[in-house]
Amino acid sequence: MKKLLKNIAYFLLSFFKHEGAVVLMYHSIGNNREFFTVSEEEFGRQMKYLRDHEFNVVSLIELVGILKNNLPIPEKTIAITFDDGYEDNLLVAQPILSEYNFPATIFVSTANMGETILGRRETELKIVSAEEIKEVDRSGLIDFESHSNYHVKLPSLSDDEISEQLSSSKKILEEILGRAVDMVAYPSGKTNKKVIETAKKYYSVGVGVQKGRVIHGDNIMEIRRNSVDREVSFTQFKGIAAFGRI
């Protein structure tokens, strides 16, 4: 019943115009059992919907520029992000994004680069390597940014440990990419005043997991994002794209 009511609410919301932009947050794209994974077929269907319904899909960098310069946010603006840096983002998601010329940002936990980790449902998930990051970055369509070094919950750490997690990830990625890395996604969305103040020393933008739309006046160090996982129905995705998660 709860899912049905949510479907109805999202369906109705999808017909209304709303102020601001929606930032989508994905993790793995493929065919595995993990909760955070969206199938290749469903991801392709979602991206096709955005194209067919003329959403203004921009890079997160472009959206941040709009916010910082207090420019009007175009209607139906969407930014696409991925957390953790799973290799399937490149092997499965990237070809679909390229088909529609949709930019995206991948937040990478640098300590895991090139390794295979085990998901909660025993799925082996490979993380992108430094070589893959360097190669894909040349396309200009995919932007790589920081997700800390070891993907730990930052508020539980000491001041020095938080600083090390954030600064080392930035340094590693900048050495790989040969450019500045100015955005960070807080692991698991966990943050507090201490984490944010430390993040400001190294980054100009921070993103979390608080749902909703991005509007002028929001804290640029706590940009809202809306998670899309395997339990999000297509009707719900339409509502999320139009309004954000409810």
C-alpha cells in the first residue's frame, strides 16, 4: 500500500513545474542483487525518459556555476552523479550517457581504486582504476571528484583524521587528472559542522544525501541529492526527476 501511495504521489508531482534543479545520485549500474544497483535496462529507460521529455541535463559543475553566480535555473534541470566509483559506471552507464550526450560526475573513494570490494549481498564490485579515470576523463563527459580516501563516516573521526581523508583523496585525484579537484561527496552522506568546516579548506563544493531540490540560497557545501536504487519504480523516477524524492 505504501509503495502504491508513493507511486500515485510521484505520478501527480510529475505534471507540475517546480523551482530549482534535481541532482540524481546513483551507485552501481548493472545486473546484481545489491540494493543500490539499478539495472542496465532500467537506467537506459530512465535516461531515455529524460531525453524524450526534454530535461535540461547539465554537469554538476555547470549547476554549481549557476548557483554561485545567482543565475536563473532553467526549467527541468537535472544533474547526474554516481558515488563510490564502481567500474560498471564506465562499462555500463557511460555508453548510455554518451548516447544522449549526458554529462555526469563520479565521486571516487581513492583508497579503493583498482580493487574489488564485496557488497552486502556478496556481490563482487570492482572500483575504477587510476588508468581508467585518466582515460575516461579525456572524453570531457565524465567528471571525477572526491569521495574521501577510505569511505569512512567522517563525523566519527578526529579533526586530523578528517583532514587526512579529505586532503589525501584530493591530492591523489589531482595527480591522476592533472587538474584541480574541487568537489567532495561525503561518504554515506554523514557530515556535521566540523566535517563541513574542514571540507571548506580543500573543496569549494560538497554534496550529501539529503533529498529535495537545489535552489538559490542553499548551502553550497551541502547540496541536496536524490538517490535512485533498484526499488525506485519508473513512475517514481518520473516524480523524482520532476520534484526530487519525497
